[in-house]
Amino acid sequence: MTSSTSPAPTDPEVREPAFRLSRRRLLALGAMVLPGVLAARLLPREGQEHVAALEVTGSTDVVADAAAYDATAHRWAFVIDTTTCIGCGRCVDACKLENHVPEEPTCNRTWVELHVIAEDGSVVVASPDGGIDGFPPDAPAVKAATATLGQSYFVPRMCMQCENPPCVSVCPVSATYRTDDGVILVDPEKCIGCGYCVVACPYGARYIVPSGGETPAGIAGVADKCTFCYHRITRGMLGVGIQDLSPDLAAEFHVPGAKGALVSQVGKDTPAARGGLRAGDVIVRYDGKDVADSNRLRNLVAATAPGTRVALGVIRNGRAESLHVTIGTMPAEAAPGPAEPSGEAADGLAALGIRVQPLTPDLAEQLDLQGEKGVLISGVEPGSPAAEANLQPGDLIVEVNRIPVAGVADLRQALDKAKDRLLLLINRQGASVFVMLRLK
């Protein structure tokens, strides 16, 4: 099955009074799930404010808390206040960006509906394109819904994480499953795209990824759904910065097919460091599962309980190697973002289209780069090789062609030796990123 119907109706839908979702009933539903939220709030701090499961946060004390989270003792829940929703659709947009949901309006993990209660008690529901662009008054669906001139309000929608989920029951291959802490997920490696779960879902909160679309595993033809952004609320932590492989990076690191997650940074005293991972390694398998890209690895790590020992398949310098790591707990710290650098560029590299300057102590303090070494990018020329490679002001060049760079002279020397391209290791907002830069 390669097509799907939208979980969010694009035309107004009239529902009989016996099935209407009034604000009172919706608030009652919120009261029902409130105990789940309170239970979730009993999590230790390490389980509450996670950022992405593989980001390096700077903390060096992660293993001591490895057993702090008991998944079987908690249930995650969302409570939505429809009295404050303005129907802007930004939650839909953010969900698509966070989870690589295809842009097609028929593919939504979350969406927003306009509910209008008519005088006869019936409810008209409209959700043009899932509400991603809001609800313009002149949109046909909105016009038709508001023609009744009744009470109206907006309802953001997502997976309800049913107590007895029919999607789990009907899946013939057990690809849809519930985690120990109550979140229903889909294993894209098991999913055969039969669509039974899409039909069984009473809320329309599923879709089949169309050809060319993206899922966390990069697989078209499988079912996808709201996951409560499980990679952000769970506990597994490897302690690396990762990125996807472009064709150029795949060629540079000798990875066939551009499949895998490129390690750009290994945190000090993290599970990854203790397991022997290095910057430049490409993780292609995790605990026996193929890793198509960084999102797939992030989800796999997030779903792994702390203290679990897993096998990693990596490509290092073109050779396949096996490593073992013990997964830790994600600390509740987020990397700070740097301020815009000030001052004029101290030097120029016109061939690359960048202006650079030394990392002075004052700039290092301003950008939270104390103790770091490198060359700071202070400007990027539009249309230049640097701009095409997405280099940005504030990036700190740490390595060039795998050689550390301490100053502008080192950068110039590396450029003189380069032929047609440079492999840069960049420190961007506290995270390390490999960038391939082609020379003109």
C-alpha cells in the first residue's frame, strides 16, 4: 500500500449531536488523562527536560544516573487547552520539522481542527491542509464551517495513545507496539505497509509514508504516527554529536550508499567515549538494526533503557569495526547558542567566500567557547563556496582535512595544500559538524 487518506479533513464535516465533542467533554477528557501527566511529572529531572537523545550537552556525569528511570512506573500524556489555542498551525509545522514528516497535507502526525457548534447542536469540523497555514477566513473550508455562525474553537489533534490500541491489535507483524512507559510506536523495519493500523485508528492519526517521503528511518511505504516526540522525553544517551551523510561526506569517509550516522563529536566521559567511538566514525548498525541516517539512530538510542549494553557497527577509515557501549542517561541540560560575533573581520579568504578572525578570550567568553581552539568565521559571502556549504557567521573552524587548526595561519596553510575540496570540522552552537567545502 503506497497511498493514504488524510488524518485531517480538508472539507467541512458535519457530525450528529450524539457524537459531538463539546468543550465540556474535551475538558473532561483532559481530567481523565491528568493523572498520567502527574505520574510523568514524578520522573527524576533527568527524565523531564531532555533534548535530542544523542546531542552532547557538556555534562560529564551521566552513568551514575543510568538506573534512575523506571519506564514501567510511568505513563506519558499530553493535555491540550483548547481555550488558549488560536489555530496558528505552528505546532503542525514544528512537528513536521522535528520528525521529518513529509510536506504533503495528507501526512500529519499532529494537526489542528476548527470546530463550530451550530444552533441545532451539530458540529462542523474543518482542517484545511491540517491547519499548517492557519485558518484564513476566505478559505473555502473555513467559510463553509463558519456559515452556521455558532460557537467555535480550535482543537489540536494527535495520537491519543489508547489504553487498548486497536492499531496494535490489528498489526499482523507486531510492527506497532507500546513502550513500557505507554507510548505507541511503529518499528519501520517490521512494518509491511499493509495499512491495517491506518484503518483501525479511530482518530485518523496515522498515514502511510508516500514514495519519496521521510520517516525517522527514511523509509517510504511504512506507517507513521505521532510519537509524543519520544526521542525527546525518554532516557537513552550515547553522548555523541551526529549528522547525516551527504554524497560528498560519504565519499570522504568511504561509506557506500551514503547510509549511516556520521559522528562529528564525542563527549568527554560519555558512554560513546568509554566505548571507543571517535569523531569521523560512521555508525551503520545499532544493536543488530541497520542505521539509515541520524534520525534512525536517535530513535533507537532513545528507546534503549540506560544500562543496556549494545553492539555498534561502525565504518572507521573505510574499514568495518564492531564496538560495544553501555547506554547512559540523558542529562537535563541544553547547549547554549552563541551570540552574533562582533567586530570587523581580521582577515579574508576570498577564494572560499569567508571572513575569519582569531578566537580571542573576549570572543570565546561571549560565544561560550572558553577552552576551545580554532578560527572564527565572522562573515560569509552570498553565492560563495562557503555559502553553498552552509557555513555561517559564528562557526568555529576546529579542523581542516582532519588536522587541528589553532589560528588563521594554520587555515591558510591547509588551504594551500588542498586540491579541490576541504573537509572542515565546525563547532556550531556547542555541537560539532563536518562540512565538505568545494573549492572553485
